[in-house]
Amino acid sequence: MALPDRPDCSQSRAIPIDFHHCPTAKKPSKKADQTHWEDYKEQQKILKLSKQGSDRLTELRNSMDKQGFCDKQIIVSVDGSYTNEQILKHLPERVTLIGRIRKDTKLYDVPQSQPKLGRKRTYGERLPTPEQIRQSDKYEWQEVKAWAAGREHKFNVKVIKNTLWRSAGLKHLMQLVIIRPLGYRLTKSSKMLYREPAYLICTDNELNIETLLQSYLWRWEIEVNFRDEKTLMGCGQAQVRNKESIKLVPAFITAVYAMLHLAAHRSLKKADQIMLPRPKWYKKKPEKRHSTGDLINNIKAQLWARGIGLNFSGFVNQELKTQSQRNAANPCTSAMFYMRNQPNSSPRNLFRGTW
């Protein structure tokens, strides 16, 4: 769930709210009978990720309704693997999906007129492909501001409303959004490089383009989320064999990660409110938000300070007072607090390398 700093164009933090174990179906042996193979094909349909994702969206919508948030709209940003028939045709009410599509997707216009004889038309004329629309001068570009990659950018987009897609059926009257490639330079003197264009569809035809674009750009925080949980929190590294533990341990670590950032959001309102200064070899630049490593180091230092009986609130001032008495301060204490977080790090491992 996106947790933005401000209601308007701003950076956001992704907070995990659900963790569901989705294993793949176990393939039977070649000598298995026909019954086992039929069961295997049925399990494949049930356990595929798009089906599981659709079920979790329904569960999320029902959960929010039970908590009294029936009037709150859910905007879901997904990548191309979830922009398919399984998700779109089973999308719950009051849930808006923003997904990425192929550049050669076949889209249709709303039928303008119906024939006097024969079956009524459900789809209108075939629209140009998203790639053809991007290259065409018939559709105008418009400029939209959105937050991405640590700062505010100006994006050029094309918006085509009232479109239909056979994969979504007649349930959704959608809008197509085409994002022009954003230019960037690796260094100040290097040549201009360009990213790939993006083609999006939105199931809410009336959603304004600013909210649509910003909601999709916030989706990148999910990838940051995965990286922090795996590398810093050790999600998936626990050596457990019990089936229930295999399901619950990664979910527990993900819940701890979510509570860590929620606590930081409530207690640390500014990026410079880090209690421990960063090591001197780090680049001195204004930080716009707390990193997961900083938060882990801070909470670890607080726990260790309580264990050794150190007044952590005056830790930095204590070091300043003893500048003229360098031998009076224990260097191991300072090294312990300045140690950057590593997966599976503990005071025992730290002291093993220090002493």
C-alpha cells in the first residue's frame, strides 16, 4: 500500500499489507496414471499467479468493506504479467486497475451506431495500435508532473479515452495512456539516452491523468520492497523444513518490515531526523527519506545501548566531549554502533570479528 509524504506529487513508501504463499503445482512422474495428470492440470489453473492475484484483490476489497471503508476506492498498479483476462474480468467493484500492455495490443472504439438488421455491435472500429498512436501526429501530447527517481519530472503523455479491449470484456470502459520515453544522461558530459516508452490502460475512464500516472510510478516501490526484504531482512533465508514454517516465516519477516517503516513514518517526520549520523565515507548529500538500512541500524543501536547501559540520546555528544581525551572513550562501542547492517548480523558475529 502506497504511503505518500503529501497528497499531491510526492515520493511514497510501499508498505506490505498481504503475504500469500503461492507454490507451483507439483508435476507428477511420467509413470503416473491419467487421474494424477488431470489433477495436476486443475491445480495449475488454481495456483497460477494471475488467479491467486485476483483472489487476493477480492479478499482485500472485502476486508476493507468490513472495516468500514466501503466508500474508499482502491487503485492497483500492476505490470504486464497481471494485465490479462483473468484479472480484468474478475476485478471487484470499486477497484481500479492500472496495468502495462503490449505496444501492438488490439483496442477498439465504442460503437457509434447499430445496424438495423442482424446482431448488435458490441465493439466499434479498430483503433490504431499503441505504438502507432505514439508515432502519429493526430493525437497531441500533454505535459504531466509526477514524482519518480527521487525528484519531480515532467512527462509527456497521450490519453485516449473510451476504449474497449476484448481481454477485459464489456465490463470496463478504459482509457489508454502512452508515456513518451524520458531522456537522461549517465554523466553531465555523456550523450542523451532514452528509456523505453510505456503503454498503460486504466479501468476507470474518468480517473484524472495526474493521479493515474503518479499511482503507476509508485509501483516501482514494490521492487525496492522486495530487494530490502531479501537482502537486509533475510526474507527467504531461514533454514526451516516444517511446511507451516515455510509459509509463516517469510510472512512474519515481511510484517516486521512493514511495522518498521510505519513506526518510522509516525516518529520520524523529516529525513534529517536520523539519530545516528552516517559513516564519514558515505556521500554527504541531503537525504529525502530514510533508508531501510538506516532504520535497522537505529533500532539495533537503541537495543544494544539499552543492553550495555549507555544513554543513547547523549551518545554523539559524549563523543564530542571526549575529543581531548581520546583514550577515555572505548572505540569498540563506537564501532558497534557505526556498523552497517548486513544480513543475519548479530552482536555475537560482530564481537567475534572485533575482539
